[in-house]
Amino acid sequence: MISLKINHIRKKLLRTAIIAEFDAVNLYEEEAALTTNKQIKRILFDVAKAEKEHVSEFQTFLLGFDMEQSEALEEGKKRSRRTQFIIFVSFVYICLRLS
């Protein structure tokens, strides 16, 4: 029972960390889009990239603690690939019809 509670706390902590990192990514990218200073823009995009790496690190840990999340991620990847294929085929069909 205690190990289930600890696992739940770990998952919640990791999800909260992922949300915080995505918020940071959004903040830095929005600020970069607003500035005209090239140096500041570059720095902000570099920091946003580092935050994205943090998201990946936390997500990797989360997937180790949450098999349901891991399975959902794999299913989402499959659906995404199918959707991308359907969009590509539709695009090719439209292009051929227009030519």
C-alpha cells in the first residue's frame, strides 16, 4: 500500500515538473518572438531548447513509473503516424487532381 502511494506521488511530481517545463518553454519562446534584439532572441531560444530537454528527462522518468502512460504514448505515436500518412496521401491526391 505504501509503495503504491509513493509511486502515485512520484508520478504526480513528474507530471507537475513536465507542466512547469512546458510553461517555461512557452514563456521563453513567446519572449523571443517579441524581441527584435538578435542576441536576446538567440539566448531565449537556447534556454527554451534546454527546457525542452528537461521535459524529455522528466518524461523518461515518468514512463518508467507509469506503464499506462508508456502504453498510451506508444499508441499515440501509432495514431500520429497513421494520421500523417492519411494527410500525405490526401495531399498527393489533391496535387494530382489539380495538375
